[in-house]
Amino acid sequence: MGKKKQTKRSKKAQKQPRKLWGTWLRKKTHPAVERLTESISFDRRLYRHDIQGSIAHAATLARVNVITEPEKRKIISGLRSVERDISEGRFQFRIENEDIHTAVELALTRKIGSVAKKLHAGRSRNDQMALDLRLWMRDEIIHIEEQVCLLQERILEHAEQTVDVPTAAFTHLQHAQPIPLAHHLLAYMEMFERDSARLLGCYARVNELPLGSGAVGGTSVPVDREFTARLLGFDSITHNSVDAVSNRDFCMEFLSTLSSLAVHLSPLPAEWTWWASPECGFIELDDAFCTGSSIMPQKKNPDALELIRGKTGRVFGDLFQVLTVMKGLPLSYNRDLQEDKEAIFDAADTIRLSLDALIPLCAKTKFNTQRITAMSERDHMDAASLAEYFVMKNVPFRDAYRIVGELVAKCIDRDIALQDLKLKDFKTACPKVEQDVYDVLGVENCLKRYQGVGSANPRNVRRELNRWRKLFEE
């Protein structure tokens, strides 16, 4: 009786969708659990990296005589055939396959037969997924870093054309001091350069091979991890199998880096949205990057810029999701880690899409230099320069600050600029004033008087432009 029951179970099991695990489990997976546990709906995008890792693993298995050279060639040929099927749209992904690893392995088995069953020796889905993620992330980091460089080039081109265009630098959204427009644009160059450095630093920590760590304790199959690392272009291997399969620090760092980049992508759209308004009129956005209104025919809306600004919060949310998943997880691998991928993919997609739109938008934007220059003459922005003039005449700064404040008040009452005051007005305020006071007033004189590396002095700005251009040419 027992044998008959076992036979019935076996026949019933054969009718169930094929799994690579749990052959002793006696019940079919509940449909809700099937949907809950599957990841193939989103990790299918890792197919190239999964196959890339499997090809290297096959070569390693052949190197240590776990499979023969003919078997290796057959497996690699089969894997490349599976890759072509997927890339050309001939592959059917099935939810019962659970993940991309299983889908590829079963497809390989259908193509080349039982030799495909040898491929999984010496590895687990735990270290296999850790590998796939790192391979994918390396590619994403390089692509995003290249996009950042392209955006920098577009900004640099605008800066090179506006070094002689004075504008108002703002603090608290109020006119503060005059600077060349190029100096303002180069501030974005600095921000994006730090993002680029963070991306490359993240790449260095991603570029460690986890394969060979097995499920948690390693493998008794004598895999040559250093050989596999060389095949896949990794700089080094991980040194603790427990950590290797559970580590998602590189994912958190990747998302943190993208969040920082998103922060820096946000103020430029915020600023340019304002600059494009009729009240400001500093720039003209190309029609290809704007939308209209469903009710107001005259509208030209900077929706692309607004959406790039808005998507910043989405990237932050992706970071917070992974941080929350990782908080308090016991070592080592837990299925919670499946929840990292959707957030990682979403953040990368969001940043790439934002950059894809912002790079050409930036290139096509036109600056209204006459309007920008005219606005730089307003609101007594040479006041700080005048205060520093008094300082150089040995007037304590706090006294100089008070004197200039009183002079500005006079100018406001008379509706004139500081440079329009008579010499006697200055001497009444401070007897130490000489005719050379007019050498520090006005936008052009203010710009010339800025001192030191990093200042808005046009000479320094030109040096910075030359430095940036040289960097990009190299």
C-alpha cells in the first residue's frame, strides 16, 4: 500500500511544473506563493549577465575536470543559443520557472540534453544571483557615468560661450553678487564630477567575484575562483562565503550614489524652469522638450524639466526600500533579498531616462544674454565690494558694513546706483574715501576684484574653463 501511494505521488509530481528544488515536497506550490516567490517578471533582464556568468563557470568546471572540454563547448554553445532566443524575442518566460537562473538552465537542458545538468555543480542560486547583480551593476555604472560626462560636456559648451556674460548670483533667491554666467554653470560641473567619482568608487567595490561561495559555506567542488574572476574581468574575489551571498552593501552604495546624482539633477531643472518663465526670461527651451496644455492653446510647459525634478523622490524611495530590507537581517542569505532588485532596476532606469532627456535638452537651450546682463545691474550688488574697499582703507568691517548699508538706503530713496553717488556723499559717510572708490563699483569692476582660485574673477573662470576642456580632451 505504501509503495502504491508513493507511486501515485511520483506520478502526480511529474505533472507539476518542473522545479529545481524540493523534490521531496508532496504538495504543489500554492498559486499565491507561486506569485509571491517568483522574480522572473523582473530579473529576466539579467539574462545576458546570467549567461555570461554561466559561460565562465563552465570554463572553470572544465579547468578542474568536473566536465570535459567537449561538454564545456556544448554547454557554451547552448547558452549562446539560449541568449539569442531571448534577445530575439523567441523565448517564453514562465512564472513557474521562478527566476532567470532556472529559466536559462531549463532552456539549456531542452537544447543540449542531460549534460546541461552538470553546469550547476559548484554553485548555488545564492552566489549566482550575487554574481549576476554585480555584472549588471558594473555595466550600469559605466553607462551612467558616461551619461554624466555627456551632460558635463553640454554644460561646458554653454559655459565657454558665457564667460563674458555677467549675471546675478543668488542667495535666498535674492540678488547677492555679480558673477559671470559661466561661473554659475561651472558649479554644476563640480557637482557632477563628484557624482562621477562616486560612481567609479562604487564600481571598485562592486568589482569583486562572489561566485564559488555556494549557498553559504562554499563548495567542495575544486573551483578556481581566481580563474573565474579573470574571465569575468573582476579585480578580486570575495573572502568570506557567508558575507558574499548576503552582502548588498554594493547595492546600497549604488542607490546612495544615484540618490546623490538625483539631488544634483534636481536643481538644474528647478532653476531652468524658473529661467524659462516670462518673468525671468533667461533661457528659451527648445519646443521638442516642452509640452502644451489641454485647455490653454498658448502654453509651452517645461514638463520634461519638472518631471526630472520630481523623479528625485522616486530614487530616494528606492534607496529607502533596500535600506529597510537589509536592516536587521540575520546572516546569511534570506529570501528578503529578492526585494532588492526591483528597487535597484527602477533607480537605474529613472536616472538613465532623466539623463537621456536632460543631455539633449541642455544642448538645445538658448540663453538670452541681453536679458541676463541687464538683470545683473540691479539691486546694488556691488555693495559687498564697496564694504571691502572700506576694509582696505583700514575701516573695521562691521563699521564698513554699517556705512555701506546707509549708502544703499540713500540710493534706494533716490532710485540710483551706488556708482551714481557723488564723491562728497562717500566722504560724508567716510572721510577715508578717495576717487578710486569708483574703481570698485559697477558689475565689471566687482568681477575684476574677486581674488583667489575658485572665485568669480573672469580670469579665474577662464582658467577653469581651460582646465575642464583639457580634462575632456584627455
